[in-house]
Amino acid sequence: MKHHACIAIGINQYQLLQPLSYAQEDAEALYAFLVDEADFAPEACLLMTDTSPSLWGHSTYPNRENILRLTEQLCTQHLQHGDLLWCFFSGYGVSYEGKDYLMPVDGNPADIQGTGIPVESLLNTLKNAPTETMLVLVDMNRSQIVKAGETIGVQTAELARDLEIPTLLSCRPNQVSRETSALRQGFFTTALLEGLRSGQCTTLKGLDRFLSDRLPELCDHHLRPKQEPLMVVNPPEKAHLVILPDVSGMPTAALAGRNGNVSVGAEIDGFDRSQMATATAQVELPVAARNAQESGAQMLSQVSTPNAVRPTDGGDDRPNLQKPEDLDNAVSDKSFLQQLIVCSGATALVLLLGVFLTNKSIFIGQQEGDPRSPAENVQNPQPQNSDGAGGPQNNLPAVSVGVGSKQPPSSEQVWAQAKTFLKDGSASSFNNAVQAARTIPPNDPLYAQAQQDIERWSLTILDIANGRAARGDFQGAIGAAKLMPDVNKPVYNQSKEAIAQWQELSKEQQVNVALLSAAKAQIKRGDASSYSKSIQQASQIQSGQPKYEEAQQLIGDWSETIFKIAQLRGSQGKLKQAVETAALVPSGTKSYQPAQKAIANWKTKLQRQKKG
């Protein structure tokens, strides 16, 4: 019997890296869909998160050892020829010396090669599985340790092409994969689940087409930089590979997705992107707007088809195929002219009547027996000519003369103005938009839509604050969080708690910045002991504290420099000094093991010299 298996890995609470917010939720949501809705075999589905239960007698905590062992076990013991395998990873990804690495929960930025999981190793494990029907989905977030201009995903795409493993990256190498509080998920996973539930993504081609339209649209809707998926399929004919079991038995509600606006019976391989763009755009329209749009479309279809023939009295819905063009054109032209004359006359009468009623006083005149009271005449006096005499030519409608008669803006104007605040994408702009939208009263037809936007904009403020904190900009994060409106009490309280936490982290950051500055200042080029002292200072920064990742990166670089100094001395024949220098390389760095081997080699040479 064939099985449908999956590996879903999502990591939030990294030990040595800045925590993520929704990577675990992404993995759990996809796992739940595949098992509960897509009929994947639970006994062959591996979920690895910070809190996932044990499976096959082993812990599923997503450290490096467990990920490698359980992936190997699933591929060798729980798969057979013809099975379908999905492999999903959501967490940090790093490119180091031209190679891509997935960072497990215990990944160390100071030793990426020793603690990261090479994408090459993972893909080779999957390639050796009994089945060739598989899909790899990689949602790699960038860590602060990624250097400016460094791209992630280039090697992954090359490996997927060479190994002929269909692979889907959440974004292109020059883009950033993002998550947001407004969705409580990553953008990639949100779009992926919408597509899977729509019934339009049962093949690789269908999945690529859906995500290529929907993912950038989601980012645009939430005012985030564009994120485009990258699908690698080799050979090209694999694009028609079925990646989901037969979905004909799925409940209609599940296929319709969250918004329920996607047609279940859509053609998969022949799907038109322009139609998809239209369908997804309609998801975001309020009901009233969609009804108006549909009514307008119906009216347009009636006006734009003057030659359409209505059904006959016999009830035949087919059009009349007879085309006596000369007679039809003459009758049509005559009918059109008659309708035009009648409509024009009626329009003119209505306009004249409106002008008369609006300026009644001008046509009737009020020079004699003005029925208004003296008080009214004082409040709205007759305008004067330049010579001081009143005249009918200066008599204007009362509405344009009264003081303080300006009408308050309508709800539509308020809502439109609120959206104009969002152009720069700053936290203050979202706050301004929220404050404007909150003036729409509960009895207004736009109130429900305004409340949805208010909550979404409020969550975006928190998202901006979290993003700044993730970059180490705690003061900026505090400033953004202080702009959080109190429309959603749980989220508002969460922002208050975050502010208190960021204030403490900001103080620690200032201390650690000073510590690293002092460590850098005491380095003397070519002096191994100075590098060793700097390493000791940087090591005072503990895991979880601000600047820890930077400290670990510096420790790794300085350790490598110490080892190079030792190698130089060894090549010069200064073996004793080389041994003493290499002994300064601290354990836990990538240079430690090479240094220990070099020390053993140099000691052997020293013993030979003594014997000689």
C-alpha cells in the first residue's frame, strides 16, 4: 500500500540566534493540513518543533542530531517505491563560503559548518529514499549574521536542479522571506495553504502558478516588500507531477479555502494567471463593493452587446443565427436615434428643473414683499455692488453664503484618508490611519470593514516593532510599540510587556557594545595574545543577550587569526612558539580541531629534533 509522508520542521526558540515568531506555527499548520485534510499517513509524518511529541521512540526536538537521524530513519524505514514525500523547513538559513545551511535549534553562528545542516546533505538523503515522488519546501529566514549583499538559496536551487528534486523556495535569493503578526504566519505558508485548499495546486505547475500570483499580492496587501517564490523543476516534464492525493473527496469548504472565493473545478494545468489575479483580488473586496462590481459588469454586458438577440417567446436560449444585416442596422440606427433624442430631452428637463428650484429666488424675485423676517435678512444680507447698491446679479444661493455651513467628511472620505496615511509604511503612519478609521461610527455601513482594517493595522505596528527588535534596534522597537492603539486588549498588553523587555535589552546592549569596542581596541596585529585577551572579553556576552551573535562571529574570526599566526610560526621553524600560539585557540570554534592536530604534529617534530 502506498503512503503519503511528510517532514515538517519549524523552529522558533533558537538557542544561539534571535527567536522567530511563527516558524513553528507554519510547520504545524502544514502538517495539520496534510494529515487531516490531504489524507497523509500519520504514522509516516514527522513533525519537529520546539514542543512536538516524540515519534518512533525518539525525541523530535529539532536539534541537528535529531533532524539528521529522524530524516534518515523516515527515508530508509518508512518509505517505499511510489510513495509521496513532502519535506518542509521553516527557520533560519545561512550561506557560508558559497554553501547553504539550514540552522537547527542548536545552530551556532560561530561554527556554521560544524553545527548547521548542509542543504546538500539533506537533499542527498532525500535523493537516496526509495521514492522519487517528492517536494521540498524551504522557507529560510535571514539571520543577523548574514553579511550585507550575501544571498541565500543560490546553491539550494543548483543542487535541486542537479539532483532532479522538485524544490520550492519561499523567496528569490535577493529577497527576504517574512512573517507577520497580522497573519500569525509567514507570508509563504499563508499563500501555500490557500493554494492547497483551493484545489488548484495538485500539480507542481499549478502550485507554481498560484503562488507566483498570490504571494506577491499578500505582501502588497500587508504593505511589505515583494516576495516571490522560486520553483526549481528538472526535467521540465516533472511540472505535471501530482503532489497531492486525489482531492475529489475533500469537503467543499476545505477546497474553497479561508475566503471561499476560489472555484473548485478550475483547470489545473491550463490555469490562466490573469484569471487568478482577478479571483484573488475579489477576495479582498467588501461584500457591498463586490455586489456593485457585479451589477456594473452586468450593466456593461447589456450595453456593450447591442446586436445580441433576446430569447424567443418559445424559451429557446440559443441566439438567433440569422443576420439580415442591412435591415438590422437600419432598425438599430433608427431605434438608437429615437432613444437618444428622448433621453437627451428628459435629461435637459431634469437639469432645468433643478436649476429653477435651486435659484428660485432669482427667477421669481424678492424685491417686493420679501416674505423673510428681518432677522433672516440680517443673517443673510444682500450682497453689494461696488457702488453700494444691491442688485439681483449678486443674489447667490443661501447655502454658499452662510457661515459655518461646511459639512463634516463622509465615512467614505474618512476611510480613504486613513489609507493615504499608509504610504510610507512607518509605525506612525499606521497609527494615524487607525485613529482616522476609529472615527467611523458603529451604525455606518463601513464600520465592520473599518474595524477589520484597524485590527490589521494595529498588528502591523507590532510587526514593525518586532522587526526592529529582531535587528537589535530596541529603541526603535520601543518607539513603534508605544504607538500601538488599545483597540485589541491582548495585543495591546503584549506590546506593553514587549516594551518592558526591550528596555532591559537596550541597557544590556549598551553594555555589550562598550565591551566589544574595548575588545577590538586592544588587538595588536600579529600579537596572538592580544587576540586571546579580546576573545576572553567577548566571551562575557552570554547567549540570549544583545550582540551575542556578533560576539560569536568575532570570536570565530579572531580564533582563525590566532591559528594562522601559529601556522606562520610553524612554517618558519619556530615550532615551540607555534605550539604555544595554537594552544590559545578556544574550544567550540571551527579552528579548534585543526589547531589541536597541528599542535600534535609540531610536538612530534620537536621530539624528533631533541632525539636528533
